Amino acid sequence: MLTQAEIDALLSGAIEVEQSDSRGGVNLAEIMGGHPGSQGVSAETVKQVRPYNFWSPDRFSKDQMRAVELVHEDLAERLSSTLPPYLHSEMRLRVVHIEQGRFDDFMRDLSPSSLYHLVNLDPLPGRIVITVSSEISWVVLGRMLGGNTTDEVTGSGPITEIGQSLMNVVVGYMLNDIKASWGKVVTLEPHVEDSTTNHHWVQMIMGNARVMLVTFELAIGAVTGTMSIYLPFAMLKPIADVLNPHAWIVGREENTVNNESREYAMEGLSRIKLPFRVILGTADLTIGELANLGTGDVIRLDRRIDQDLEVNISGRTRFRARAGKQGRRMAVQIVSVEPVDLVAEEE
């Protein structure tokens, strides 16, 4: 235990910690105060001390953030190819920033008139939020409403309800690319849940959830703006184990055939016996005719001698065959395979 005098001396820097190498002592007071300088404290030593935010700790690992970045870099390439024909205008996208934090902290940097698109990524829980800067939104609306090719910002202020509906259509058009970009990690079925300028409603839904922010630089002609996607930690938690750069580069593991297990299963199936019947033909007889049948009577079948016969397995016709002999035994030769009726199979 340290005495109060020793504690005071330690905090004031009177006590120095000896180094194992030839460098001078480290003044603890200077490290705690964050001021490099005298008495052997180097800038490198001070940099090792960094603040930690207990209110908003990092929840995504570096590998997870890199995997999400790769997904959205692929998304930027896809959108750069699919959106220009749709909007009849040249467009370029690229990922410029990615960070993590709390959603309510990020909302403070957004305009009160921002348009929020809430998108579900089924079967993942929760929803992502997509926002597009106002200057880009107005250019997109202008192009969709038949504007000229100068791609200049022709509007300002809050987007009208008609504009919100049109931007909702644009985001809906992007969903196929979002699905394809995430396809190497997880199979998704995205759909737009809502588009709104009511930031209070969005704040109530998202709260102070920890999210990953991915920001795109988006350029249409001479106008440059941003598009931001907010991904909650709770949404990505179910796929945290596969959310890594290697999984995205290699792709999801597909079900592969285990040859050893297949051979073992086929060996077991090969010993199963099934009823195998060849239908030579059918005939309709009355009860009286059946009662009068005797030795030497001939029953006329509904098939000619040159017609194919039905080969019946477990009550279903699977093959067609021709009758004949092999040695001294009656035999049939398979001449065709009947197609399997999937509807009949299910019934």
C-alpha cells in the first residue's frame, strides 16, 4: 500500500519509472497530462495513451469493418453501372468513409429536412437507414422528371411528397444491387419499409443504436454529393462469424457433395427391394364373364403385340419396354424412360 505522500509524489511526477533499456525515466505526470517534452518523455510514448469512450465503445472488429467496406465497394461499382442508364445521366460512386458510433450522434450532423429511407434486409433483424444529400436528390428528381442534361441543382429546401415517392422508387431500384453485393456473405431479400423526412420518427425507431456508417461520394455530371448507409450492430450480429474479408472474397460456402457419404448412402439404397412389374395389357370383364372363365379360355388384352409395354415400379410407370426372350426365359428390353411428373410425385 502507498502512503498519501507517495501517491502525491507519484501524481506530481517526482517518482519516475525505470526503463529496461538505455532511455531516460518516464515522468508519469507528463504521460497522464498528455504533454510530451522534458525528462525523457518522447512523443511516441505519449501516443500509446489514447482515450476510450465508455459511452460508445467500438462494437465492430477491424475485420468486420473491412468486410462491410468490401461489400459496399462492390455496391458502388454495381450502382455506377446500373444507375446511369436508369437516370439517363453519367454517375460515379465510391466509398470515401467508414466509421462506427451511435446513430443519434450521427443524426446531429444531418439537415432537419433530410430524407430517410428505412430498408429491411430480411431475414436479418432491424433495418438500415439510407440518406442522400439534398443536392444529389434534387438532381436525381430533375432527371426523373425529364430535366435537361446539364445536371445542375434546380431545387432547394425540403423535398415534397411527390419527390419523396420518386426517391423511394430510386432506392427500390437499388435493392437488387444491394442484394447482389451482400450475396457472398448472406442471402438477403431487401425491401423499402418507409421513406420520410420526419427525423423524430426515425430517431424513435433507431434510438441510440450502435451503427456502422458507410459514406459514398456520389457525382452526377458537375454536381457532387454524398450517400450514407447506417448499419446497426444488432442487425449484423447474427452474421458476425462470417463477416470477414476472407468470406467476402471467397464467397459463401456452398453445399458440397461428400463422395464418401454418397457412396455409403448408395450402397445402403442398393439393397432395398422394390416391386417391379411389366404390364402386358388390361381388359374389362363383367362379373358374369369372370364367373364363366375356365381352363383354355383366352382373354383379349387392349395392346397389340408390337406395342411398347409399361414397366411399373412401386405403382408408377417409369419405363417403356418391348417383350421378347432371353434364352428360355421371357424378358423385356427397356426402350425409353418416362419423364417424372413432379406434381404427381408431391400428391
